[in-house]
Amino acid sequence: MKKQGKAIGLISGGLDSTLALALVRGQGIEVKAVNFYTGFCITETQRRKGGRPDGTVPQNEALRAAADLEVEIEYVDISGPGYFDMLVNPRWGYGANANPCVDCRVFMMRKAKEIMEAEGADFIFTGEVLGQRPKSQRRDTLRIIERESGLDGRLLRPLSARLLPPTIPEQEGIVDRERLLDISGRGRTRQMALAEELGISEWPQPAGGCCYLTDEAFSRKFFDVLDAREARGEPRKLEREDVVLLSTGRHFRLSPRAKLIVGRTEVENALLEHHVEGRARVEARDVLGPVALVEGVPTWEERQLAARIVARYGKGKDAGRVVVEWREGDLVETYEVEPEHDEARVEAMRI
């Protein structure tokens, strides 16, 4: 007689984790799904900010997938000092950009292990596929993640399980290994065929695409924050507010002392308004234009430069002169400047 079991499933709402959820649940195993929020998920960040640049509002795909499969789900925010410290000092290094994928997975699995123990569950499963991701889904790194998270034998990858050593739940008869899969590599043909077979018709596009840390432009901003702090003799660390602002606006490095962030949309302008404290607020006075923030301690010349860049992105960009207001605490100054037209100079400062 098959032993009854309980599992904790880490799901993103993507195709692979949705299929893994369906496979485990299909074996009659009680499942509790968990979706981790790190602060760097593109769709969730856009949802929290009020929508994408095109005005559409994305849904949380993990919540949708769990609802479609009628599975309980817990949404867990793991962003914070511990997670940020890991991002800045990853033991296993970064991928192509600012993505410390192995360290991130270890961090998540340790949190999942805590949930597993609190719930009295038997194992954890994920949608990972052997060989699909070059950094975190090689055979050796899958083993590192399992070992370093303290989940030896308790971490099941249903889509590739038959290519990997049997786990404890398989050995104990909780999971039928013969009903698991042997998928590997970056192709999606078998997953899509299985989705059709299981009646799963909705999932977001793949591409490592939900994580800002895999994005080259975002990564430049990420490392710029750390490098600028180090250049000023400050600790090389990331703050929660940095995470919000890194995905907001155009960023320009005026000098190691100062950075300019210029809103691109009404949503971003409104968000920047909530982060004025400790920063200078810069905006054209008599013409429509973006809200901008300046971080740090700029020189007078850098203030003028920031004002010219802000004027460049407003309705007064073709005017001879634009009055720009600089507010910093109780200080209010106005600068009458010519919008910056030197494209090469602007691009040289863009992060």
C-alpha cells in the first residue's frame, strides 16, 4: 500500500514548476505550494508598482497556477538583509550578470526547509530541469544546492528525477519514481506536450526572464550602487530602498558622489515621490516633465548638470532655457538652464 505523504512545492507559475506541481499532486500526495518574493521578480515588481510601461497589470503567475490546480499556496517575502548580503557576497559567484543563481537557490531551499519542518512535510520539490540553466541546473550544482540547504535526499525534481539519484520519498514509497520524468536540456517540446496532456493551457514565457538580476542593464545599475559606495569609503551593501529604485527610471552617474534618477512614466514619477527623503527632488517648474531624484552630495556643477538632463526629458526640451526647481529638505533653489543636447555626454553618464 502506498504511503501517504506531504510535500512543499516551490512554484514560480512558469511551465516547469506548474508541471512539477501537477505531477506530484497527481500521485495523491498532499501539497502545499510556496512562492518566494525576492524583490527582483520583474512581473511581481511591475504588479506592485501598478503595471507595466504599456499600462497592463501582470498577475502573480504562481497564485494563478496554484488556483488552477486547486492547491494551497503561501506567499513568502524573503527580501531583506540576509538575502541582500547573499547577493553582494555570493559564495558560488555570479552568472552572466548580477545573478548569483546557486546561492539564491540555496537561500530559498533553506527557507523552504524551515517551512517543510514546520508543516511536518516529507520533502520539497521544484520545477528544475537538469541542464536547462547553465549556472544553477548542472548536475554538480543541483547537488550543491541540495547539500548546502540541508536537504540531502529530501529535494525532488520531478521533471528530471529519473536522471538523478533516487530521493528518500521515492525510496520510502511516498513517490512512485516510475511516474516521474527524465527530461533534460533547454528544449521545451516534452514539457509542452505534457502540458497539453494535463490540460494546462496557460503559462508565462520562459527565459530566466522573471529576474531583474539576469538583465544586463539592471546589473549595471546594481553593481554601480555597490561600486559607488565602496569608492566613497562606505560598506559595500544593498539596502531595501535600493531594490525599489534600481528598477525605476533612467539612472545617470554624475560622479562617485552623486547619482540622478529620472522618471519615465507617471507611475514612476509617483513612486519617486515616495522616496524623496534623504534625496534632492528635481523637476522643471513651468513645463511638464519628469520627477527626478539626486542621491549623494553633488557639487554645484553636478547640480547644474542634473538640471539640464531633467530639462532634456520634459516638454521644454526644445526651449532655449528651462527653469528647474531643486528641493532638498528645507532648501529650495531654482536653476535656469539650457536642456542638455549633447547625446554622447548623456549616454556616457547613463548607467
